[in-house]
Amino acid sequence: MKKLLIPFASLILLAACSKKDSTSSTNIPDGKIAPDGFTYQTTKQINVDVTLLTNTDEAIANVPVSIFSFENNGKGDKIGTAVTDANGKINYDVAVPAYIDTFIVTPNFIGVLNNAKVALNGTSLSCTLGGVTGFKGNVVGTFDALIAKESRNKISTFDINGTKTSTKFTYMGTANALGVPDYLLKTNDAISADLLTNITNTLPEYKNLSTSISGSSYLSSNATANIILTQEADVWITFVYEGAGNRNSFGYYKYATNNPPTSLADIKNITFVFPNASLSNSGGGLLSGNKVYLGRIGKDTTVGFVLYGDGWNASMGGNNVKTGNPAYFSDAYLNPEKVNANKKHTVLIDYKDPKTSLDYYLVGFEDLNRESASCDNDFNDCIFYATANPVGAVNRTGIKPVITPLDTDGDGVCDALDEYPNDPTRAYNNHYPSTNKYGTIAFEDNWPLKGDYDLNDLVVSYHYNLVTNAKNQIVEIFGNFAPIAAGANYQNAFGVQLPFATSSVSTVTGQRLTNGYIKQNSNGTEAGQAKAVFIPFDGTKQMISNSDGNPFINTLASEPKVIGDTSHIYIKFTTPQKSVDPATFNPFCISNMRRGYEIHLPGFAPTSLVDKSLFGTGNDASNINSGTYYVTKNNYPFAINFATSFSYPTETTPINNAYLHFFDWSGSNGSSYLDWYSNKASSYINSANIYNK
């Protein structure tokens, strides 16, 4: 509202000559600017349906799976997290910016495709990660594979780490165009959920093993890194997982245990097992469980392993390893780092199957120079295991066992994946719109009369964190609400209605109420409401103001920008609530501290305390019977919500004069120019009409 307070009847008569009717001189089309029923949503609700399976279709339960947007060819904002159920599934709805149609699905769980790039099918984000075929659904790649492509065809010399040797490089057989061996055994090994959980707990993604108290023992000088045979044995290698951006090449070498190599020149032969040790749809074609028989290897022989970083020559395909690329050996002293403590590139871990009592000797590689700033030291860039027959042929001295997964609070989510490992009532944080970004709600405060449509009378920046338990139920909500603009003479308030009963709320704290007209229940919700409503602030003055008293705050170029306060709301529930999408929350403006004057988003119903007599008066076209709310007779909105930051128009500038495709978007029922507010091209915006201090 941008004028002095005058009686309501007079307000209608004077509107034509008021500043609020400044839109009459702008480029506003005659008639309706949008089809009936258009709700001006800049977001769309999608259904996330993800399943995690082992390579034998065993469900992987209790794993947090995060969803990120894919924007500008990169991993964008995290938009949601849920924990897989007993069937390995997550399923929930979430609102995302309408212009995004591709997402990154990130389980961070060893053994299934990580950072999977998944395209929407309509409004469904559906995929299976793992399973017999490695993945199903609209998986179109992986983020890790994308970021490393530009460096994958580099070839240097054919020496080993720059040292001249007479080493012979051989292959076990032929390979296809993706570097998948033709000599894989016909039957894959079954990789159990228990094995994968143990590996994930021991070698979690992006966690520095060298700084982990439990994990550092694997890097100690007395930790064995090779398979040492004390008797003749058949040896197999089974691929489990790769968490790398590189297309690495994996091989092995042998020597007499009592005569180890002293230098690279002593490595006489390197045999490549997996020319391209990359998962299917992650730059390669391997599946978890793919198995190769190395052969019958004699007693008193040590089998060492080598990984050529980004070694596969993608331009050639098949058996084409760039042997001049950096080579990292299980014998640490052969590696190129200058500091001895950084030379180790493999860990060897003993996993005993609880059902069969068989030993699996897990090997995890780090594929970058450990003195490089880009090295994450998580040692899961290539993971495989070795098995032998007879099983007693392997000398187990110095082979460390896996770290048994801990679940300190007993909620079913292991500590390595639990954001609240000591609290059985909480497991994960779910930020909306994303972890580090705020959404924006922009209001016109003149309802039921139309305004000037600069959508800056009250602009609120908001952020939610819904804390969920291991069953994906909400136990508490943290909300931050900050008015960032108040282009009005009116003193406006801000409220939110939740889709929960008032009685389901144990307590609400953090409200900024100073004007005396908001009545509350003992639990902090607003009194007299059918659903739970909380009021973050009951007037803008106590939250944000100009030092000179000018009521137009952060909308005029002539005034300095003001940083206001934030209302930090905390909501605790009496019992855990079913997970809901925060986009279904019902925010509203209370115009000029008149409690019955509620202004909601188009299509959202008012709360119990609205003055229903105002509906259909002035320019308002709300109709309770038809469920039409908060649009004018020409379908203008009184508020718009953005799941991002929003640069609102300057004072008295209609939104269409700042955002040049606004009417194209609204007139198309939201099907065209979905990026009308986010695209900063000159054909989209008039930057002179946008507040940008």
C-alpha cells in the first residue's frame, strides 16, 4: 500500500488517480493476462521415486539419498533428502523451479551409481540405482563423468611416472568399445547389502581417510597392501565400485615375496585387468560384481596392484591404456609423491561374509596424486576384492578388518550417514529451497483493490529446515523469515499456515510480535485457527526501517539499502508428522495489521481468521464456492512465490516493465518463458527497473 490511510469507500473512488493505479500508463494488455485458474507458480511439484538395489536386486535400506538440481552443466542446489525404506525405496513430492528438468541423484553409497544424472519424465524423477543391469529409469549419465571428460585424452610418455623402464604391458584379452573385458566370467558375484554397507562405513565418499581416527590404521606402515600367497592358489578379482571422475585403468603385477622390487625398473610386467574401470553410464560399462579369473598363481608370490589415473584412452576404445599417465602402485614406495606419508594409494581390508564366513580382500584406490589439492583421500575411486582358493592361501598378517558400521542411537541409520548419530529421534536435515539458498515471496498489499503491481509492498526472504527421523517423518522445523523490502506506507505482517492440526504442534518459538493484535495459543500457534498458523512478525517496523523514517524500504534508488532483522522460528511437534513438501505451506501477508485482510498466493485458501466479506469486492475475483482465491478479475496475482532469490521491481514499476516476458509466461498458462525471472539476458529484463542495490 503506497498512500495515506483513507476510508475504504473513498479508497475505491480515488484509486483511479492514486499512485497505486500507475499501471494505467504502462504496457498492460486489455482483458485477462492469464487463463482462468492459473496460479502463477514459478515452481512445479515433482515426484521423486528412487530405489537402491544390490546387483542381485536385494534392497538397500536406511541410506540417505539426496537430490540436487542440474544447472549450467553443474551440480546445483540440494533440493531434498530421504532415507530408503526396507524395500530400498524413497518416494516423496518436492517443488523445484519450473525451468529445471534434470537432476543429480546422490546416494553416496558404495556399490551403486553415484551422482546419477536423471531426466524428468513429465513430473516423475524415477530411477533404480544398482540391480542386475546397474541402473534403470531415465538415467542419462553421471555428474562425475561429465566433469572429467575434458582431461581424458591426454597422453604423455610411455615411461612409468617419468622413469625409463623395460616393463612389458599386456592385456588379459580383448575389450569392447567401452573398455569392458570380453573375458569376464559369465556369472557375476553377488554383492550383498551387508558388504556394501561395510565398505561405505569404512571408505565413505568424500571423507579423508588419512584424518579419520578409525580409518588411518589402513594407511599405517604395518598395514599390508598386497595379496601375499603362502601356497599355490586360484585367484579372482571382482569389481565392486568406482567413485572417480577419471576413466582409470586397473592392472596387477607379481613378484617373489622374498625378492620385492626396489624401484620401478624392477616391475617386469603389468597386466591390465580392467582397461576402463568405470561403471556403466559413468564413463564405462562395468557392473558391480563383474569378475575376472587371474589364474593359478604359485606359492610365495606377492600380487600387487596398479591404477593408471585417467588411463583409458577413450578416443581409441578397447584395450588402449595410456601407460604414460600417472601410475599408482600398492607398493607405496614406488609412487611419485615426495613425502613418504603421502605415498600410499591403496588400502587392503578384510571382510568376512557373515553368512558364508568367506574372506573377501577389499582393495580401495586413490586415483590422484595425494599431494594435489584436488585429492580427497577417500580411497574409493576404484574398489574391488580378491578371493582365493584355497582360502587359506592368503597371508592375513597386517590385513585390517572392515570398520563395523555403528548405529549409536539405534535408529537404523549408521553413524556414517546419520546427521544426528546420537539422537534416535532425528536423522537428517531437509532444507528448502536448498541448503544455502533462500526463497522469496513478493506481495501487493492493496487487496482487495489492485495495486501498481511492482510486487514490492512486502518482500520476504525465507528458508526452512525440516528435520526428519529415520522413517522420513518430520519431528521439527526451523524457519528463517526476513523482510527485505517494504515499498508501502502500510505496516504489514507475515504469517504461515501449515498443513497440520494445531494440536499436533508442541511448541512454536521465535515470533517477533510487538503490536498486540495477534492472539496465540499456549503452544505458540495463532489462536482461533483450524490449522496450525504461526506469525513470524506482526509488523515490518520492528524488523526493518530506514534511518530517515521513509516508509519505502529498499525500493527507491535514492535511499541507502537497509539490512533488517530475521525471525528465527522453531517448531516442535507432539509426535512425528508425515513428510510434506514445504511448497504446500501457505504463506500470507496481513495488510496494515488488519487481521482479517489476508493476502495469499493465488489458489491458496485463507485461514480461519480472514474477513470473508472482502472476497469479490474491489478488484478481487476470489470465489469460495469455486475455490478461486487471490486474483483480480483480469487474473492478476496479489503475490508470487519464488524458490530462489528474486530481484523485485523498483518503486511503482509494474513487474512486466521489469521482466519483459512476464505476460508471455502468464498468458501461456506458465508453459512458455519458464525462466522469465531467472534469465538475465537483455531481451528478458529491463535492469533499470529492477532494484539491485
